[in-house]
Amino acid sequence: MSEELEGKPLNLDKLEGSAGELAAYCEAEFERRRNSGEPFDEASYLEALEMTLRRLQVLEGDGFA
């Protein structure tokens, strides 16, 4: 993965393509889980989301997604 992407925080509003669609879905799912009353590890969810979106951006940049 490029160091350029690793060092910058993701701006979910500026994502396009598959990454943007996934980000929108995950934002809605995050709120649903947060408000469900069930135990929810927010930090782990956000970390997994960021890792996934970064990888998807790399794949899209390489023409694979």
C-alpha cells in the first residue's frame, strides 16, 4: 500500500466509486449499531473500515475495482 495513503486521514465525503458506496453504507451501519443498544466496539469498527477503504482505494487506483 502506498505510504501517501497510509499517512492521511480518510475524508469519507470525497471518496468515489466503490469506496464511496462502501463508506456510505458503513456510515449508516455504524449509526444503526451505535443506536441498537447492543454492545458495539466502535474503535474496532472504524479501524476495520479505514483499513478496508484504504485497500479499496489502492485497488481502484490500480484499475482492479
